[in-house]
Amino acid sequence: MEAMMNGWLSVPAFENLSQDSAIRQFCPARMGQEQGGEWGEMLLDEHEIEMWINEAPQLAPYEVEQIVETFFDVECYEKDNANKSSKEEEEEENETFDQFQDEGLQDFSIIDDICYGLEVPMVIEGDESEAFSPCDNLGFYSSGVEDVMTMGVDQGLQLVHLLLACAEAVGCRDTQLAISIVDQIWPCVSPWGDSLQRVSHYFAIGLKSRLSFLQNVSPNGSFTYGSIDVVSLSSREEKGDAFTLLHQTTPYIAFGFMAANDAILQASTSKDSLHIVDLGMEHNFQWPCLVRNLASRNGARPKIIRVTGIIGDQDPSGIENSMKGLCEEAYSLGICLEFNLVAEPVSPFVLTPEKLDLREGEALFVNSMMQLHKHVKESRGSLKTLLQSIKKLNPILLTVVEQDANHNGPFFLGRFLESLHYYSAIFDSLEDSLPRNSPQRIKIEKFHFAEEIRNVVAYEGCDRIERHERADQWRRQICRAGFHVVGLKCLSQAKIMISGYGSDGYTVASEKGCLQLGWKGRPIMVASAWQVNTFPSS
């Protein structure tokens, strides 16, 4: 093992590594897997098995390069950096440092605790005796890594190889090796760098957290946190602010609102009384537009709209104030809008006619905005039970918006690779929309996406709630629960909407009745609408 580590540490800093060097050599179980045996014969249920298993993906080198290409349009990248003078770079760096010296640096104190909290010496390649200070990782203005900001494709490949090698070491529970590789990653990443540096920074945090949690894995593979604090790095208020900024600056959230609202609008024609049940309601961004569109119908507007928000344990004051304002606006438009907040988590116990105060004659709609994936568990039946409870309510329509990604696979390494590719596309889209020194971008990445990444990478069991699934998997699961898809008809409207964001990287496509929003062809979000089957399911 020591010889292996010496070989790794001797690799030049920015030399392209072969896939074998980056992935295969670090997992002792790998050779046994490739030579056959029980590994290839195991039949695993992706919802019933724990992730703390030795596992390694079989990847071709081009698959690693695809992740890096997500960040780099090589010609544009070289042109942009050639046109940027050293004086402009220095001014941009100083501006960023000044912006966050007073308001931002202290926000990373908790992250630093996680990054550097393990009592293991941090080693910088080339100088094994020199300790690595957390402050050195504050990015491109550090004297030791000032060239990282102009990292090219080769350096990007090197960083991706480091991440994959570390993930495989973590998957093989080789803690010592994984920590050594993480130590090499820190000087190359920054929350204020380019897209690759930023997303890699948060994946490194996730890996470091998982390494901490690995110390509490029982012999049978189950997960106990013990003295480790399973806490969010962000407050609920910070997460809410980041979500608002994400909604304002990208189409990812507005796309879902638009698609769901259009489906409700189409299905509510000639209905006098509407009742919308909003699963996991956290804000009131979606409903003002729907109310205005319904009010604009000449002679066909509903008389009453009721919104029931299932809000869990969050403070209801913000939603209440917002909904009161919307009630006043609706009244001025000739519609009586009522709202009720249910302070319980989304569950079959809440989804009953009594709890929701369903009334005869009203058209019921159930809306799920990025909520159903939180009910996908290791054990079978959780999501199915919830969907069947919704079916028993017999809604006119069920609208579902979800992340279009496979972050719920049975093995850690596969999940890591999928999530790295997925979030790399999102961070690339933010790079295209917002400057690197944008405080809004920092908040979106740190308080929203970093939380998702850490949950996907570090947690297991009931604490891992970001269990995103692909569109095809959602189709299968919802169809099995007794629904059929209702084709969305707002493709043209969606294309017009995303054109307003000033980037040609966003893509919209219709696939089997669902609407998909992507970035440069990579699916990011999927929206769909469903009706209860009127015939017995087979």
C-alpha cells in the first residue's frame, strides 16, 4: 500500500492520468470483480440494499473526459483566457476577496470544520512535510495556487481523476488512502473558482463528510452516526434565500411551475371550484401566476380556489403573509381564494379527505414540486404507499416536477459519478449566467446545491433524502400505482420562457408525454402530469 501511495504522490501535478491509474489501482476488490465470482452474479434490489459496499464502476476514459467537457468549451475557454489581461484578473480577484472578506468568509467556517476536521495531516504534493492550512483553500488569491484559476482541460482531467480515485477509495473503505487523495484535491478547488473548481469543492466536502461517517459503520454494513453531528451546513432561511435566487436567475424552478400550472389550467376548464393540495409547500412562487391566468378566462373563471399546503415543521408565517397578499389580489380579480396550511409532514396519514377537508363538487389537484424523491427509501413500499394514498383521493390531476437524474443507485461509486456529471452541468450553466464574483451565485451554490451534493454523497439510510430518479423510473413507479400520463402541451411556451434567460445552452424536449429541461443536452428537470386510471391496473 505504501508503494502504491508513493507511486500516486509522485505523479506530476498536471499530467493526464490513465483511467486505470485513477480508478482501478485503488480498490483491492477490483481485480476479483473483473475476474468473475459472486460479484457479477449478485441480483440486487436498488431500494433494499445499503450503499456501504466495495464497488467500482467500469468506465472508459472517454466517460471521464465527458464530465470535464461539461465544463469546457475548449475554443471559447482559451479565447476568454487569452483576452483577459493579468491586470483584469487581479482586479476581479481583489473585488471578489473584498466582497466576501466581511460577509462571506465566515460563512465557510462550518465547511472548513468538515473539510479539515479530521485529525490527519494535510499534505501538499511535492512537500509532504508542510501542513496545509484551511485558509490556503480560500481560492485563487492564495499564493500557492494562484494559477488554478486558469486551469485548462488537462488540469480538469487531473482533478476529475483525483475525485474518482478518492470516491473509489471511499467505496472500498480505504480511509487512509481516501484522506490522502482528498488532501491533494484541496489545493486544486475553490468555491470562487471556475465551474469545475467550485463543484469539485463541494464534492470534496461530501467525500470528507462520508469519511467521517465511515468511522461509525458497523460490521454488518449498517450506518450509525454516533457522535457525528448530522447537521445541515445552512440554516432554513439561507436555503430559502438561495432557492429564491435560483428561481430568479435560472429557469430550473420556473420551468416546473410553468409546466405544472399549464397542466392544471388545461384540466380545470369549466370547473367552478378548485382545490389544490401542495405537497411540501415551502413558498408561494407558483400560485400567483396560476391565479392570474385563471382570472383571465372570459366567462370561465372559477369562483373558488382553495390551496392546502402541507408544510411540515417549518415556520408558517412567511407563507401565510404571502398567501394573504395573494388572496387580496385574487379578490380584486373576481376569485375567492382560500388557503390552509397543514403543519405535518407529507405522509399517507395526512393524505385523507378528513385531514385535507375535501368538499363535494370541487375539482381536486395534487401538486408535487421536487417532493416525491424524498419518499424513495431503501425498503420497498414507501413511495408506492404515498402514491396509492393520492390515488384514493381521486384527483383530477397529479402534477410532478423532479430532478431528472439517477442519484439513488445501489452503489456509492455509481451514484457519485452520476451526481458529479449532473451537478457539473448545473454549475456550468451558472457559470454561463452569473459572474464568478457574484454573491447571488455563491449563495445558490453554497446554500442550495452544496446541500444536495453533500446529502447524495455523504449520507445513507433515512438521512439520505435526495434520492433523485430518472424520468423513465418515475414513469414506471407512477404507472404501477395506478396512474397514466397526460401529455403536457406547453413545449412552445417552455421554449419561449427559456429563451428569456439569455443563453442558448438550455434545451427543452418532449419525451413520452413529459417535458424535460436540460443544459447542453444533459437532462436536469422533468415535469409531468398524471390522471388516475379508470380501468383496473394489471
